[in-house]
Amino acid sequence: MKRSRLARIAAVAAAVALATAGCTGTEQKSGPGTDGRIAYLDYGDFGGGSNPQANYNPYLDASRLGATEYVFEQLITYDNYGCQAKPWLATEWTWSDPKTLVWKLRQGVKWNDGKPFSADDVAFTYDMLKQHKALDTKGIWRYLSAVEATDPQTVTMRFAQPGAAAFTLFGEIKIVPKHVWSTVGDPVTFPNAEKPVGTGPFTVKAFNPQQLTLGRNADYWQADKVKVDELRFHKADGGGQIDQLKLSRGEYDTNAMFVPDIKKAYVDRDPEHNKYWFPSGGSISVYMNLTKAPFNDTAFRKALVPAFNRQEIVDKAQLGYVKPASQTGLVVPGQAEWLPKDIPNQGVAGYDAARADADLTAAGYPKNGAGKRVGKDGKPIAFSFRVPGSWTDWVQAQRIIVANLNALGFTVRAETPTPEAYENDRAIGNYDMLLGVHGGSCNMFRNFQEPLASDQSAPIGKKAVSNFVRWNDPRTDQLIDTLRTATDEAGQKAAVADLTRVMTEQVPMIPLWYGAKWFQYRTAKATGWPSEENPYAAPSDNLLIITNLRPTGTNAK
């Protein structure tokens, strides 16, 4: 039986995304925590592939170990659930004009070798990324033109074009010490394996291919908020049966994996301590080829919004782990602050086949005597609906979607090509209708630019960059450009509000459900994990989480 897309995503989340969240494993057992701290926490996998080597170069995404997320820090960190920027190595930032961003750095920060952190380190880091393009994995120099240390606590960044669209990237780029990296011959191949120097809350304590242990940095600039002495990472099987068994036994304090029947397999094993939270990610949506009739008719597309039984898809195809998606293109409730207040139910459409039927008829698409829905040419409407055949949860969703459409009188062919064929046909526009993914990040510009901007599209037969539906609307392009240049939140929110109305009133695509971010945690040792009740961070926001955890009961000495 082929592995489901849920399980494939979970394996990546456990082996890669959780490389940014931690794991278990140490050479020797740790003693009890001191000064009321937690002695240790066991996390999931630590990355580095099937044969991990000591590599703490924060820019080598394919081979670096998860320790980099706790050894190095960035100018700001993001709450990637509520999409709020938090001061970190920088305490303030000001746009002096749309092309100039000035940062004020935190005073008193030291590298873990005792040397002071300064603006020279920031300027050096960004210049290094400019000089070695292979390290600029976030593409920041597509936007920047210069970075200068104006004084020891001030960094000035200049952009070739208005730079607000790049702002979230500053929450991802790790700052490295000039006094170490300036002596490196080739930073692109530098593994940084010996006692990596960073400003973060932990240092590397021990490593072998099966175990990685981080120790608390007692001189960290906010060490009073770090209540854990060690993080222990264990090499794992990427969310497979061994990992799931360890999780069910309570051997992980936190992990991120897909687990069938999470309540029975995990929560019920220890209801007092075993918890989970699966916050929403990107929108999985119905993509229609807007170059073809009837999909090029706004009234037709609007009529289809209530045609899909989102809750049935969530319950049957997604095991109840996810939530129906908002038509606005935003992830709610996390991004609800960006929504216009007049949009009902945060833009989440209910299933109403009768309304879809009536709206289709009113739009000029009635049923004929045989019960078949006909187009404006009087001919029955028939089209295909594609999903990759090996993504079994999407195939299950496809069955529900096709049944919903056939019930409205359409003749829909379910097609299940290989993932490679699906991706190629989606890119060149060789399809009628299919499922696609968009949005879900805190970069509002990219959330709308990638699926909707005309410069991300292409003529049929040519590969589009990311606008696979071929949406081409001057007003949308104008709003996206406004969002690109707006440097204040009020201006950004105004542009986003208008873009959500494009989504709800013109319906370039139809969101159905959100992908999930897997997250399990135990409260036997630590409390303060993010949760549905306290969503102060996303599961991947490691620095926010580790500075919020507190000892539970007898785990404090």
C-alpha cells in the first residue's frame, strides 16, 4: 500500500522540520536539574540525513544538525502562528524610507566564547551571504543593495526596491561571529563542527551519529528564561513505527509526526500529560484552469464555493486532524487580525448543495432534462479532476469532491497521475481542475503574490512560476505591489483586506482545508508548550518555546 501524503509530510516534519525542534540522546545520563530547572528534555530527530555528521553551519540546510536552531539567533524571531515579529538580537527597527531599514541592536549580548556581539557581526554575516551566494538560501540579496554597521549598536540596510516584502526573512537568517567566520577559508564547505560559537541559549555538549546533546548556555543574554539544562536529540526513523512507539511510551517530551488515531495511540496512554496540537498550515484548494470555460466565469466560480463538503473531507480524508479553510486565503484563526471585520465566519464556507445548485442555475448553468448541468452553449459540462495517485489522503478527498460535483449534474472524471506528471501539467496549464497548495506563511506578500500575481503566471504550454490557475487581474497586481511597498502594518493590512475580497468576490481558487503542522508534547517535565488554548507560537518557533517552558512539579529541584 502506498504511503499517504499525510505520512510523507509527517516523515519530513519529523526528520527535517523537527531538526529545528530538537531530539534525544546524550553520551551519559544527566543528573537532576539545578536551581529549579528541568534536568533534560527529549525531543525528536536532529536532521543531517541518514548518516549525520557534525555540521553546525546554519546555512547548509541539507546537512546541518538541529542544534543550529539553539546555538545561533537572528535579528528578530517570529511567532509563526499569529505572525508577530518579536525583538531578539535587535530591539528596534525603523523604516526611514521604503528602501532603508535601520536596526538597533540589543546591548550586553555576548557570543558563547565570551566576546561581545556587535553591529560588525551583523554586517559581516550579510556581506558573507552576498559574497557566497550558495549560503543565501533565503534569497535576501535579491532585495538588499547594502548593509552597513553605522555604529556598534546600529545596522543600516538599503534595498534596491522598496523592501517591506523581505522583512520576514530577517526572522530566518542566523547571525554568525565575525571573529570566527572571517578566518574561514570557504564558508560554503565549512562544517563549523568544533565548539560552534553563537549567541543562543544552548551550546553543543556531545554528538555521535545516534545522539546529540545540547547544554544550557549559562551566559545567555536571557538565561533567566531558559529553565532546561539539556536538550537531548535521538536519531529516529522519520515518523515510522519505531518513532511512534517511542512517542506512545512517553520517551519524547515533544515531537512532530503523523500518528493515526492520535487520541488512542498517544493521548489515552497518559491523558494527564500527553497532549497534541495540530495548527493549520497552507491552504489546500481547488485550482481551476481559468483560461477555459466555464472556469473563466466569475459567477460560475462563486457558485461552486458552497458546493464542497469540507467537513466530510476533514473527517474522512484528513482523519479529523485539520480544519476547513477560509475562502480569504488566510489561515484562521491565527491570521484573523488581517481579515476585514465584515467577512462572516472568518471566510469559512459551509456545505450547501442546494445553494450551489440555485446559484449555478442563476449564473446561466441549469440542468437539462436528463439532470445534467449544461454550459452556456447548451452542452453538458464535463471535465477532469486531478490529484497525484500516490497521495492517498488527497485521493480520498478527490472522491468526496468528485461526488459533490457529480451530484450537481457535472460529469467529472477522477484522474490520478504520478506526482511528476501532476506537477508538470499543473505548471504548463494542462488540466481542468485539480488540488493545489498556497499560502500559510507569515509573509503576506508571498502568500498572495505567488498564487495570484500575473508575473508568476505564463501562457498555456509554458511553465508558470507559481500562479498555476493563470489569474490575470490588473487590480490584483496593483494590490500586491502596494503590499510589497507598504512599510507599516496599517498599510499592509489594508492591502491584504482588499486581496481577501478578491478571493471572496472573484474566487480565483477555492480553499477547502488546511494542511497540518504536527506537534505532540508532554507536560510531565515541562509546562508552557504552545497549544490551541495558548497559541503564542507555532511548533517550529524553537526560541520562543524554549524561553517559555517551565518545570512541572517534582522536576524542579
